[in-house]
Amino acid sequence: MSDLEIARTAVLQPIEKIAEKIGLGSEQLECYGKYKAKLNAAGCAALPSGKQQGKLILVTAVTPTPAGEGKTTTSVGLADALNRLGKKTIVALREPSLGPCFGIKGGAAGGGYAQVVPMEDINLHFTGDFHAITSAHNLVSAILDNHLHFGNDLRFDTRRITWGRVLDLNDRSLRKIVCGLGGQVNGVPRETNFDITVASEIMAVFCLSNSLAELKERIGRIIVGYTAAGEPITAAQLKCHGAAAALLKDALKPNLVQTLEGNPALIHGGPFANIAHGCNSVLATKTALQLADYTVTEAGFGADLGAEKFFDIKCRHAGLKPNAAVIVATVRALKYHGGMDLKELTQPNVEAVKKGFANLQRHIENVRLFGVPVTVAVNAFPSDTDAETDYIVQRCGELGVKASKAQHWAKGGAGAQKLAEFVIAAADNNGADYRFLYPDSMPLLQKTETIAKQIYGADGISADKKTLDKFESLEKLGFGNLPVCMAKTQYSFSADASLRNCPAGFTVPIRDVKVSAGAGFVVVLTGDVMTMPGLSRSPAAERIDVDKHGQITGLF
């Protein structure tokens, strides 16, 4: 059966029953039908300000193939397995974007018998959070253009406006546009752009805020453009941060749903990891840590992107301390990094796995740089052979890392219990070794070079004088103490997507740098990474349909 068919066979519990499992009553919920709810002020008030009570487990991955290696599926399967072992566990995930859902990657609610449900709702409009974030972002855009139309009192240099518009769909035609055409009544003509919603700074601010008051304050700090003299202009100066926060008032409440096995899941926020920081909301994560013994969360794409940003940005801002990390590896991904073509990955090839293991090894070494204990989940596929899986487990053992074949896709939590046992041992024996990759005081350019060298394995970075001047300018404006968020391809340690496995002897080209002052990090753009993806020649949208009874087909 497909993921969608499996999800439809599930007998869901009323969301109030799920809430009871983590000590919440109906008065602490705002229900969206029978199987979805938001935690209201009574459900999560004051929790994020408390000390971290539970154990925090991060799920990350090797450098993925285009289809992904099953981080969300593994996160759900691990949470179900922990609950089976008597550990009160909540899985805290990102909300899916419509971009990949209708593009190439498909849905992001897990898969097989390790899913969060209702799957169709979660993958489509859910509780409207992404629409609210899109609207809040575009409200700031509209207010900015309206300000220009009525005289530009703040003295924007229209060539230095940094705030575009967003849409939660892949649309390459909107990457660069001209707005304000059609005469005097239609505004001021200027060049601008669209990003995908998950790349919006509003999304980043949303996911890093502990409260509505903090959200409003952070939105006010967002820099939307500069004067001709290089002075930053903020959303607060446009007097629109209060209205933007008002649009996000309900969206900021974490969403409660359930796994196929009836365990609680908080799904909230969803920045991409290749162009943003790739983690679910701080509010949901901290709430889960107060309500459960174990919180399983994920960070996007490979550990070079999502895990590094989880550690250096999210944990730094939120004061979180991860107790263990799980790296999801697949036989097919290691064969791909070992030189096999995508179309051949179902064919047995132990030698390719051996060659591709270098990719997994570097990710293990990278997570260890942060002092976090590592476990490897070999996410099983039907085409895997015992020889291929056994090699991965054996080589991990030689590195001092516990690894297990995980069959949660086919068996649910029962298929991940050995993995759960390894995770419990790693998390419970974790000492106080957690550390960041770099200190706040390190200059921005040096932070960027540190990530490139220590995480990517690069010889260094390269940038033209204009970009180097931007680094210097941000330091002078007082942003030098912020962490760095690298925008880079997810398909390689390098900035070149074609360089698989564990490349060496390369430099990382830096093409631009900008500050996300509201989110509290500096974005460094590398190579040709796009903040508005495009659709493939045959996008998933062509295979998604709905019949006269409202039954959806083709949704992963």
C-alpha cells in the first residue's frame, strides 16, 4: 500500500485522548476538527521558560539523494518505539511545505507505518500556519511599497530594498520580477523578487520566538532595506510589526496531532535547511521537553546543514542542550555516494556501499564536534541486502558508534526498538560535553570559514571584494556576534551538487551575505543555491488528483 492508503486505514483517536497522554485537558486545546488541535495559552504558557526537563534527541541524516532518506519517517518510528519501551515521548516535527509536496520530494508526514496523521491535512493546508506566515510577510511588503508610493519619508534607496515577497510553491518565474508597473496609481516601479515561504525571515522569526511578545519584537527588528548612506531601515520603522504579529497570533500556537500508533506529535513551523535554519519551532520543542521524558525532533537534509544549524543557531538562541543524535543512513544513499547512478540503486553492490561510507563517516565526525553522542539508523528498503546493511553496522562499530537496521516503515515502532534502546543508552549516559562550533565573538568571515573547513571539509572559502565588504559592513553595524546560517546545496558537502560522497580539495564560493536581524543570524549564500526553487519537468503535482467524493490520490 502507498503511504496515503496506509494512513487512510488507520483508526485515529480523538485529539483529546492524545492530549491526555501528556497531561493536557480539553480546556488547554483549540480543536481543528476531531484529530487536530492547537495548544492554547493554558496549554503551553510558561513552559518554555522552565528548565529542560526531558531528554532531547536530534534526528539528522547523511547527504541525501533527491528523494530523501527518511528522517521524518525515522523520527516518527523512533518516537513510537520509545513509547513502546515505556518512555513517555513526543515527536516534534516541522510542517511540510507545499513546494516539495507538489514538486519532487513528496509529502513530509513520514511514511509506511511510521507516519503522523491526518496525513492529507498535514501535507496540505493543515491549520493554516504557512498561509499566515505568507500573509504576514507580504503585509510588510505591501506596507513598504505603499510607503514608497506616498513619498518615501524613510529615504529608502530603492536599489537596496532587501525585502521581497513570498509564496509557498515552487515558481522559478517569480525569482526576479518588476513591480509597480502600469502608471502612477500603481506604485513605484522597481525590481524585486519572490522567495518560497519557508525561506522567509518571518518563518525564521516564528520558529525562534518563545512568545507572541518576542515574535512582535523580532519582526520589528527585521531589516527591510537601506538608505543611500547605508543606514538600515526596519519593519518597526514602517510601523507594521504589530499588524504582522497580529496575523500570526493563532499560528504561533503549536499543533498537536498523533502518530499511527496513537502517540503525541507536535508539528509546528518549517524553515528549509538548505536556505534557512531547518528546525521546527522553539516553542513546540520546549513545550515537548516539559511534557515528555524524551523529545524526538529533526533537522533538515544532511547533518552538514540541518544538524549544524540546529546546534549553532537553534540551541544557541533557545538554550537547548541535545542529549543524543541519530544519523539516518540508507544503503541506497551510500551506493549513490559510492558512484552508482540513481536508476541503479536497487541493484546489490557492496563495493559501492564501502566507497560511499566515507559520507556517513564525515557526518558522524561532524556531530561529534559538538560533543553529542551519535547513533546510526540504517533505514531499511526492500532492495537492501544483508551484506550491504551488515557492512554499515560493522563499520560504524569500528568507529565506536552503535548502528542498527531500522524497519519502522514496514513495522512501525516495533521495527525501531533496537534503535530506541541504543538511543536511550546514548542519551542517558550523555555528559556535559555539548559545545558550539564557534564562539559568538568570532568574526563573521571566520565563522563562515570555520563551518566550511570543519563541517564541509573545504580548503577554505572564496569571495569577491563586494561580498567581503558586506561582511565588514555587517560587523560595523553591530551584527558580528550573530551565528551564521549557510545557504548551500543539500546534495553535497561542497557548494557543487555534483560532488558526491566526501569531496576534498575544494573551496566554498560565497556569492552574497545578508543579515536576518529579527531571526538573529547572518545568512551566507554559497554557489547557485536558490531561495525560490523551480519545478522539475514532471512535478508531483501532475500525479495528484481529487475525485468527486473529495478523495485525494497521488499524494505520496
